[in-house]
Amino acid sequence: MPHDDLLDLARSIALEAGALAKQRRTEGVEVAASKSSPVDIVTEADRETERLIRDALAAARPADGFFGEESGAETGTSGLTWVVDPIDGTVNFLYGIPHYAVSIAVVEGEPDPLTWKALAAAVVNPASGELFTATAGGGAFLGAEPIRVAPAVELSQALVSTGFAYDSGERGRQGSVVSQLLPLVRDIRRMGTASLDLCFVACGRANAYYERTLSPWDHAAGALIAREAGATVKGLGDAAPSRDFILAAYPELAVRLERELVRLGV
Ligand code: LIP
């Protein structure tokens, strides 16, 4: 299939980086610094894992660009950029909650989620050993098994995942929206790792996921995996997913959920 070479590289590096993150978790994790707010933290393992990924990609594909959470962006000359969250779900990782991921995607075009075309993606949860992958037009997989979104359900029967910003003011506003959504759906899940939230929609472990204020590296890989599994993955209206908003769900449910969220003031 097209892009299998890119997928093989993403997969192998994600597994190697995941093994490093898991090792560092067993050795003990401490906060190295805070970023946008006192609760937006980075650990030394985040930085070390991104260095491993960045060095491996530079060795294998030196002409490609890089766009990572911890070490920033570097433009390449190949037209391809690797979008990397070395440890997505950093707070889960810090607390020893076994639900965090290495997320690696390669995109074509400018490294802008509003315009890029994702070509290949790998998301690995080192704690569970689960590896989600996809290529554009090649389908989505959990390990070697093809995955598909859950069939359409009524909004009242939908298990909906979401997440919250690191900014306390924005969290208050997001809490108001989710408290109004809660009685309208089956239930809410807040798992703490956007890339896995998107992969869970892809394999039917949740009916829908939405969030605001994500960074590009949080959703670059998971969005391709969910889309290749049959989900609608979108922003508000006709927009592509971005920091402003992302929603992933079975197509008919995506329409109903977005309409309700807009009514609730998302
Ligand atoms: C996290 C996302 C999560 C969101 C958190 C945070 P990080 O990314 O995966 O969905 O709710 O606020 O943004 O910071 O762990 O890479």
C-alpha cells in the first residue's frame, strides 16, 4: 500500500520511544518544568523521548521537517513533516496512570493542521502495548487487526470522550458545556490522552470524542487513524480539526453531536 515505508518508520520509532518512556516511568518520574500554566508540565522523559524520535527520523529521512511538542519545529525540503507528541497524556504519565501514548504522524504540505494531509500515523500506549496505525487510503489497525468505528447510535446512547485545557478559565467554561451535555448522552469519559481518545473512537471503545485547545501534535496521528476507521473527524462547521475544535464520531452522530455542542456554547 502507498506510504507503507513511512508507516514502517513511524511504527518502529514509536515502539522504541514507547519502550524508553515505559522504562523511565518504572524508574520514577518528576516534573522538569511547567509551560503554559502551573498544571501544564513537562518531564525529562518527555524531552528524552522526543530526542530519540527526532534523531531517529533525522537519520532515516534527513530532508523531512519536524514539528514536536518539546523541541519545536524545523522545516525540511522534502515536503513532508513529522508531527510528534513524545508522551501524550503527560499528566497520566506523571501520576503512573497506564494511559499515555507516543504519537507520531507524517504529513504532506505545510505543518498546519488546517491544511496538511496526513499520510501515515502510529500511536502506541507503552503501558498496554497497544499499537494503533493507519495510512491514508490504507485503513486503520490495532496491531494487525483492522478497526472500524462503532455503528451509529442515538445521542442519548453515545459514550462521549472529551478533555479540558490547561488554562483554568477555559476549563471552567468547558466544564459548563460538559455538565449540560452529560444528561443528554450515555456517559462522558475524560481519559487524559487525546491521541488515544481518537484511537478509541476508531476501534469502537467510544462513540465520539471532542475537545478544544489541543495542540497539533496531540491529534495529528489519532485523527488519521480515526478517519481511516470510518469516523468523521472535523472542526467546527467546514473547518479542519485544529486548536479551535476537534470532533470525531460515526458520521451521522458527528452531525448531531456538533449541533448539540454548538447549542450548548462549546
Ligand atoms: C493532553 C491531551 C489531552 C488534553 C490535555 C493535554 P499532553 O496533551 O492529550 O486530551 O485534555 O489537556 O493537552 O499535554 O499530555 O501532551
